[in-house]
Amino acid sequence: MTLEILSPEKTLFRGEAERVTLPGASGEFTVLRNHAPIISALVRGNVKYVEKGGEEKSLSVEGGFVEVKKNRVTVCVG
């Protein structure tokens, strides 16, 4: 699936990911390929993702939101 992580200043990541774990307002959740469409608020925590090659990365965020639709995950963070 395609993952895009955006901040007000720049694009932090754009590429293919196998898994994305996010700090949702109701708790941490993981998005995999073919996930149902969702929009969720994010709270302070870590966005963790596994790139297509298997490398795991983590990014600390203060909050934001995520939209998942048709194997595209768009994360807007502050």
C-alpha cells in the first residue's frame, strides 16, 4: 500500500509500506493492505511503519489525522 506522511513544512515519507501503526485518539491501531476506509484523529505518540523491503521506521508525532482509502494511507501530522 502507498503511505504518505505529511507535515505543514514538507513531505516526511512517501512510498510503499507493508504495515503502519498509528497512535489513534481511541488507542494504537495498525493498518494493513486492504484495510477498510477510515479517518481517525491522532494523538502524541509514534507512527511506526514497515517499508516494502522490511525495514521498520518510527516517527514521533504531536498529533494529526489519518485517512485510509483504497490501499492509500495519508497521515497529516503536526
